[in-house]
Amino acid sequence: MGKLYDDSVILKQKSMFVIIVFICIILSMGAGVCLHHFYSNPKPIDQESLDKQELLKIIDKQNEELNRKIQLNDERLRYQIDKQTQLEQMQQMQQMQQIQNKLENAFKEEIKNNKSGPDSKESKSTKEKELLFKPSDSQKFLSFKQLIGFKDELKATEGFIDYFKNKDNYKGIGEVEAPLGILMYGCPGTGKTTLARALAKETDLPFFEVSSSSFSQAYKGMAPQMVRDLFESARKIAAQNKGAIIFLDECETIFTNLGDLRAESEVANVVNQFKTEMTSINNNLEKPIFIIGATNHIEKIDEAIKSRFPYNIEVKPGNKTEREQFLEFMIDKRKNPYSEEAKKYLFEEINESLETLPKKKEFLKANRTLENLLKTTANIFAQNRGTDGNKRQEINSEDLKQAYKIIFAQDTSKNVNKEDFLKTDLTKMPSFDKLIGFKDERAAADRFLTLLKNVKEISNVGEFKIPTGILLYGVPGTGKTTFAQALAKEANLPFFNTTASQFSKGIVGEAPQLVRDLFITARQEAQKSGGAIIFIDECEEVFKSLVNDQSRNTSETVNIINEFKVQMSSIDNDPKKPIFIIGATNHIEKIDEAIKSRFTYKIEVKPGNLDERKQFLESMIKKRNNPYSEEAKEYLLNDVNQALEKLPDYQKANRILTSILDESVNTFILERTKETPPRDRINIKDIKTAYRLRINENIS
């Protein structure tokens, strides 16, 4: 071939080859898209659907025509390209053919699986409908009277229940909308399914219990038909009764916000089908279909669906009393041999510890978690008694402690031990001469500091009551921790820097021991150094007033407070080498009076005045070396500082001043990228923006 054609002819032939190959690929892709369309979006299978055998014949015919064209092109190209190029193109075509074959086989298999059998007149979807959409036996459900807790939830459903029990009251008063649904939401394990079943029993309505995954796991294109089948089954049953209930568990799976979906996606089709069925003219308002949805993620549910539920009810974990009732009920039901001591520990210590969990961990208070605790306790008891010589007969508190750690430890505890109570390096702390401000605070602490510096001389003046410590209080960000560190450095005594969370996050029952461990470690250091300081930040968390929180009288808090009282006045404390306590709090009003009285000095740490703020800002600008223009510095030190004078104390604190500096630098970095050329100095506009963002108002 190379001898018959010159280079230009060969070039033209190769160009023609590329064009022909491109046409082949387009034809192949068109067939593939056609197959993919029929494979991924088959219509619901019923008696009226398109004859799939005819469809296969059409596809086969298209494939034959495509293959014929490919073969023809192949023959034309065979003599126009060199052997290597021919081989590469043949491989590409074979790969395309394999893809087509796979799609065709998959589609045939899909049809085969969904065809009616030779001995059956019903489709597979009909059998699934019978299997999935069948009402439950409501006689097995708990009644309202048997439920533990749910006080607020039951009250919220009164209107729904009354509509069934007193239907005559709703007649003759004009148009009245039937309460066609309830959306139950809340953290996992709180009993949403149990409450829905109890509603069915209370109203004596047939109850279709459906998992939303039934729709999401259906064949593509079939889910909307399944929704129609569900409502069709429910309407038939409702017609034989006074209505019916459809319960959809984990309904966020199929009621996902449409704004997050493609308009024609499978989930969007399901959402739209539910909207249609819930307001269908086929619904008999005399014998209506009621929808109860349960979700752990109400924020994910489409607003249009949410609005179709007249009742939105949050199902919360039980309160302390309800948890105790549930635990008693489950112990009685499970027949596990709890000792009286173990029950007391369970109801008082463990139950109380759950009371203090933050909002985001409310699921740990749920009945499901409590039940898991009891199951785990029984397993641990069985294991432990096997190692006992006499095989004890009852579950004890040690079994419960182990179970508690397994169920709750990774979520609720940070195990604190003696290693957490290490003294802080004094060389890294600020000294008094480096502090800006604190004039009144230093004067108030002067007597205490004098005693700290001369602690070794105390024993030479006869009987003397040693000051136990200082309680520093005031608005956040004023430098209470900094002031405490400076006191320790000035006194040159070991400094143990702790936070209240180290005790409140311990495993239930261990917090008092942690307090003892802290004082033991501090006493050891005091013996070496002539004294020691324990600093407790955010101390209101462990020193909470019991008068203002009666519910905590049997809680861990009481034990912590009592342990601190004991340790602060312990005979183990050496008067010649004392332990001093410095507490810091933003909420002195929350602290127990008995604890408050044990602090010899109570000092309010206030924000700096106008001059002190100016000194602080100057020192921070110098220390941070940020590129403020001279006019920006003047504006910051004068205008901004003066504007702060009119604000509440908490907005004048050093922490707020630092945040304004941080924000002005951030604003400078962002704004200079938009400028050509970029400026090299922070200006007044940057500071104004920072002030507005941090203080939440403009400088007047």
C-alpha cells in the first residue's frame, strides 16, 4: 500500500479513518445509551406494561445493524492502515462490543427475573406487595396505660386520638380537616415506633408498619409503583374498618429534601408519589388513611412533605423519674438477680450521671441505651461469677460499673488519672511585672501573696489560721487564669492547673477519687517545695449550689463537693507546707455557699479601664508585629478604645480586644487580595470591619 500512495494520500486516508472511527463510536454510544435507558429506568411491571420481548427484538435488530456497520467499516479500513493501527482499533471495537453485550445480558436478566412464572398469573411486584404491605396485629402492641413516660408526647396526640373517639363532635360544625398524619422526630432509641404502635392500639386502626428502606432498595423505577401499591392496600383495609394507619420508619430516607436531589431522581419520584397519594381524591375522608412518620433527622425531610403532617411531635428521652421506672420495669421483666446495693447504684449514681449529659448526647439517655446497659450487665455478671470461687448469686455494682464503661465510656467519659495532675512549668508563666492592669486585683491579693512568699515563716508565729485560697470571679476573658499563674510564679510554688471538666467527665463514681488523687499529688509536691497551689478553672461546674439544683442532691456533684470540703480541711494537710486553692469562675452565683466560705479571699477580676486597655493594645500590636498603619494604630488606641467604654464589661475584656486584632488582620489579608497593587498596611477600614464582626455593631 505504501508504494501505491504518496504521503498526502496516506494523510487523507488516515483522516478519513479517524472520521469513520468517530462515527462508529457515536453509533455505539447511541446504542449503549438506549440500552442503559431501558435498563436503569424500566417501567413498573404490570399487565399493561410494554411487551418486553418486543423491546428485545428491537434492541437485537439495532445491534445487528450496528455490528454490520462496524464490520463494513472494518473491511474498508483493513487495507488503509498499517497493521499496528488496525490492531489497536480492533481492540477498541471489541471492548465496545463487550460493553454492549454486558448491558444487553443484564437487561435480559432483569426482564427474566421480573416475568411472571408459567404457573402464576401474578407478577413478582404483586407478591412483594402482599408480603410487604400487610397490617400488623395491633393486639400485641402496648396500650397507652402500659407506656412508661411519653407524658408530653401523649398530650400532643390528644387531638389526633379525640378525632376517632368522638367523631360526632366534629359533625355539623362546618368543614373540619381530618388530622391525616403525625411526624415523630427525635434522637434514636426514644421509642417512636412504640408510641406509633400504641396509637394504633388506642384508635383500634389497622397498622401498616413499613420500613422506608423497602422503597429505597426497590428496583429502579419500581419505587413509585410500590408507593401506589401501599396506599391501594391501605385503602382496601380502611374501607373495611374506620380507617387505617401507615407507619413509615426512618422516613427521612424517602422524604429527603428535594432541594438536595435531581428533579428526576428515584428518590424525588418517591417523594412526589407520596405527595400525590397523601392528597389523592381516592382517599375516603370518612375512612381515611393516616400517615405516621418516624425520623431521627427531621432537618433532612422535604418541607412540602413536612407541611402535610398536621402534628410534628418530638419524642424525647425520659426524665430521671421515667428512666428509673423503665429500669425497674426491665429488671422485673428480664428477671436478672440484682442485689439491692446494685439497684441503688443503678437508680441513683448511674441514672443521675445521665442527667448531666449535653443536648447532643441525649441519645445516651434513651430507653434503647438503658436496655443495652442491662443486657451488658447480665453478660458481665455471668462472666465474673464464673471466676468467683463461690459463684455469687447476685449482680453487684462492680458489674454495673464495667457495663457502664463499655456502653458509655467512649461517648461520655475522659478517664482522668494521676498523670493528668502534673504541675505546670513556672518559667512559662507571666510574672507580675509583665501584667498590664490588675491594679485593684493585685492590691486585694497582696496579703495572700505575702503569705505565699513567706510560707516557711508561718510556723514561727504561734497558732495561726492559714488562708485556704482565693476565689477569682468576673466576666469571661478578663485574665483570671493569667492572674492565678502570675500569683504562682511570684510565690514560686508548684502550680497544678486543672479544669472542672476533668472531674465532671470522669466515669460515674470515680470523680471523688480523682479529687483525692489531686490532693495526694499536690501534698507530695508541697512537702518538697514548702507548699503548693491547685488552680481550678470554671470551678462552678464542680462547686454548683445544691440549693438552686435540688435534682442533683444524690448526684456525683454532691460527692465531688463533699470530697473537696474534706480535702481542703484534711488533717493530712501540713500547716507548715500548705495546699492553697485558687478557683476561677464566670458565675460565682452558682457556687455552693459552703464551698464559697472555704475561700479566704474572693476577688473580682474586672476588665481594664481606658488606660489599661490602651496599654494592652499597644503591647499586643508590638508583640504580634502586625503591619498596622500609623493612622490605624491611632484609630484603634483612641476611637475603638473609647467606643468600648460605653459597652458592657464582658465586651471590654482582654479576650475581646485580642479578637478585634485577630479579625482586623484577617480582614486585611482578604481585602488586599482584591486590590491592585495589594496594599501592605492594615488600615482604618479593616479595623471598622473587625469591630463590627466581633462586637456586632458599628463604631458610632
